[in-house]
Amino acid sequence: MRRGEVWTYRPPTQPARERTVLLLSSDGVNESERPWLLGTELLEKDPQDILGVALDSRFWISTLNLTRLYRGWLQERLAEIDHATQEQVDVALRAALDL
């Protein structure tokens, strides 16, 4: 698991709540044995916010919607965003978190 990868996320207590998420935590965290990672859900609509980032022509994220993701519930790696998009996500995260 690496930063910038897109995964399906399926909590077993809410199987109907399967989501598609982007991993945001650092590769150091992702490669560790920590059970929780950081990410955000992919959105099908532009969040109409300066802190939103288009991932491609279909999906967006909002860097204001950060969440913890349990590693064991990440089911399938679907894609990885490109370097330019990762840079846009990083800029939006720095702005959202005042880093």
C-alpha cells in the first residue's frame, strides 16, 4: 500500500457502505504494521471548494474530508494517481492543515 493509491474500502459491519478511497498517509506509515491509515473518499461531483482536487475526469476529493482507514478493510487496489495530481493533493492538504 502506497500514498496515492486508490482502493475499495469495505467495512464488514456495513457491506453496503463500500467506498472508493485515496490513501493519503505517508509511505512510512503505509509500510509499517500500523492498523490505521489516513485517506479520503472519492467523490463523483466537484465539491465546489478551493480545497477540492480533480483526480481525473470522473472523480474528485476534498482535503477537508480526511478519515482513518482500517488496513484490513482495504479490499482491492484500483489505481494510482499520477505525480502531477499527487502534487495538487499535497498543495491542497498543506492549505487545509496550514502546514
